[in-house]
Amino acid sequence: MIPKISIKTMIPGPKSLPKLARIKKINGGWNVPYPFVQSRNGVGCYVADIDGNVYLDFSSQIGSNPLGYNHPDLKEVLRRYASRTPIKIAGQDFTCQEHIELIESILDVSPKQFNAAFLVNSGAEAVENAIKVAMRHQKLAKFGVSFENAFHGRTLGALSCTNSKAVQKKHYLSLPMKRLPFNVNAASALQDLIVREAAPEEVAFVIVEPIQGEGGYNIASKEMLRSVRQVTKAHGIPLICDEVQVGLGRTGEWWSHEHFSITPDIIAAGKALQVGATIANRALFPNEPGALSSTWGGGHVLDMAMGIQTIKTIKKRRLLTNCKRAGSYLRKELGILGQTHLAMQNVRGIGLACAFDMLTPNFRDNLVMEMLKNGVILLGCGTKTVRVIPPFIITKHDCDVFIGKLEEALKKTVQKGFKHTGPIHDYMKVSTRISKN
Ligand SMILES: Cc1ncc(COP(=O)(O)O)c(C=O)c1O
């Protein structure tokens, strides 16, 4: 496959259309997928659908595809694992080599105090288990603390911490939670909480995304995170950093919290790692057998092998440096576009965790749709934000192609009376549809 955008059919194409109708009927999840069916044929940052359309992917499968499509290092792993089953084993009860190696690889790229990890199946489970680890430590816990606009996943414990969209929580019972503002007042709000509402040992944890993902790619200030860390440390309250979306290298450091010169007590990781992981000091994890477990946790052998290789490849191919370099280049070019297209605002980011806002949610939705029509996959988040989160292997040429397409789409979609019609519009018209997680 040639790594080049090529749109040959209407989107969705004739092969995708009936399959999308089928999944819409039978999928228990609420959302309709993006209007094409992936073929998994792809190379670099380019991926084809089953109609033969080739897209430039600036969404990285919601941040979970750091090495792009059909990376030779990962294909080599696939070859090694091709001839044996089961591919998932009961890893907490019957361990395997990959379990040990992946934890060692994670610890190798984490600050020294992190010397143990518990592997699970998803980002939400990583958060769920971070909460449980914290609760075992705070034995008198009455509530947890998260931030306004936070997204931590959809299982009930993680969802209790989530606070980004009402639809994600409606009618679901919640753990007791308090919220902090995502700004420099957070530490004093936390301090107030401790003085007025509870003793420090009654606060189960504070959980924070250093860069809020789903909530709108809001970057915490150094001052905010450092003062929150100070208060939690002073009172012995476990601080959890949710690194599921931007951790493992996207920001140009292994963990986004490193940019803020803080070290949390617990890290929740997922997405780019290919499995979920709750990472902390061994002393924080419960000692009793069975206090934390899961059938497949630590036993999804191929996923763990992919995670091990992903870390190796990020190191070997100096992809942290590429995230920094490509991210700076993208922000520079986006900033230049923003000077002439006034509907585009607030370009921001660290490394390849980049975003910008559009003047209105409608402008944002139209832009994302137009980009897809022209072969670039983008994701929204927050109310009017566009995420710019390509795979770590992105080249300068790919960035230039993206910027060119973006400029065309900006010119077109901000014109008075601009409106999308047709099947692509019918699939993507709900604004929440394009800012899902
Ligand atoms: C910051 C953050 N935490 C947790 C999650 C949940 O991860 P998963 O969807 O793998 O359960 C997500 C998913 O988008 C996320 O962005």
C-alpha cells in the first residue's frame, strides 16, 4: 500500500455502508462508529478502509496506536506468536514470561519509586485498580477527589471520577466524590475540603490527568499540579496520575507528569501500552492474596508482547524525540494557520498531545467531517476542541500533508451557510459522537 491519502468513493463507501448498518443494529454500545470499516491494511500513519480509501490517521485509534499501521517491529512479534494458543491465559494465577518482561519494561521507564505494577485489560480497569490500591491505604476513606472535566473511564469506580459529560453518568450509581477546579485554585480547594469536610485520612485519593483528554485537552499549569502534590503529600493522601491517554511517550517524556516536576503515588496507564497497568510502589499494593486479581490481567500474551516491543521500539527509534520535534513543528504550523483563520484558536499541547479550539462546536464538527471527507481522521473532544494526536512515527511530510488539508477544510467550512449533507453527515452529525473518550 502506498502511504498516501486516496479517497475513491463517497464516505461511507458501498462496501462499508451495509456493514455499518449491521453493526448499528447489533452493537450494544451507544455510538455509531466513524463512517467507514477499517481493513487493517495500512502503513505508517495511513490506513485503508474496506472500500480501498486510504486515510491519514491523526487520531491514532484514540491514542492507542503509537507505532502506526503494520510497523515492522510489531509484525515480527506477530510472526513469533502465530503458532500457539491460547493467546490469553489466566495470568494472575498462571504467569508467563511476557508478564514479567512487560512489568520490568514499564518500571524501567518509570521513576525509581515505582517498583511494581498490576496488569489489567483496559485504561478504565487501570484506574479502577488505582482507586482500590489507594483505598486499601486510606482505611477510613469516605470519598475520592477528582477534577472538573475529568475523564477516567466508564467502569463504575472510574466513572465516579469522570466528570466530563452528563450522558456518560446518567442513572449510574457513583462512589462518593468531590471535585476540584482544574486551575490554580485546586490546592486551596483541596485544603478547604480537608479543613471543613473530612480528616485527611478520610480522603481516599486525588486523581488527575495532567493533560485532560476527553475534557478538552486542557493542560494543567505547573503551579496547579505542584501545589496539589504538596497538599496530598503533606497529608498522606495518595495522588493518582491518569496517564491512560497521553502516557508512555506521547508528550515526549515517558509520563506526562514528568513535565510538571511532580511524582504521583500511583500511575494508571493503558492505550499506547496495549494493556492496562496500575503502577505504584510495592508497599502500596495490598498484601493479601486475592485483594487484586483478574482472570486475564497479566495474561493477554500477545498484547503484552506488543507492549514490550512498543517500549523497545520507542527507545530504539528515538520516538520520544520525534514526539517532541513533530509536536513543536505541528504547533508552529497550526499557529500560523490560526493567524489567518480566526475561527481556529488556542493552539496548544506538549509533544504530540496537541489540540486547538474552533470558535463554536458546529465549526468544530464541520471541520472534523470535512477532514474525513478529504482523507484525514481527526477526533474532537471537550465542546469545541480538535485533538491532533498522530502516531509517534509521524514524519514532517505527513505533518505538511495534514496542514495542507486542514487549511483547505478551514477555508471551506467557516464560510457562511456551510453545511454538510449526505451519509457522512448522517453518521457524524451528533457532536458528542465525535468526542467520545
Ligand atoms: C485519561 C483516560 N483515562 C481512562 C480512560 C479509559 O480507558 P479505556 O477506554 O481503555 O477503558 C481513557 C479513555 O479514553 C482516558 O482517556
